[in-house]
Amino acid sequence: MEVHRVLRRGFLEAIYYEALAHEFTLREIPFKTQVPCSVEYKGQRLHGSYKLDFVCFDNVIVEVKASSATVPADYAQV
């Protein structure tokens, strides 16, 4: 929320991504970026790959979105 409060809306995701990484560092929140994540379908691992924007505290996934509304594709991603 701090990143949104300071920057407001209108930037590309890359700007919010960089600002959020800086905010995590300032607050001493442990995080990893661009963490590979496999996708499974009915017990079979699919060949495609996906990278998580941030993983904080080794188990909290944070995805950066720069849009004015959440659409069904956003829910599918989660």
C-alpha cells in the first residue's frame, strides 16, 4: 500500500515492481524475485514455466499488477 500511496496509479508494472523491491528492503522484509514456479494439470507437470514476481518470508507470493480493475485472468493466475 505504501508504494501505491506514494506513486499512485499510471505507471507500468516494472516501476511498481522496482519500488516494491525497494520498500521490502527498507522494511527488512526477506524476499526473492522471479522465482520459477511449475504448473501441474491433473497430476502432470506441464512444460510451460512461470515466474513469481516475489516470494516473501519463503512462503508468501506477491504478484505485481498495474491495472484499474481485476479481471478473470488475474483470478486464474492466482
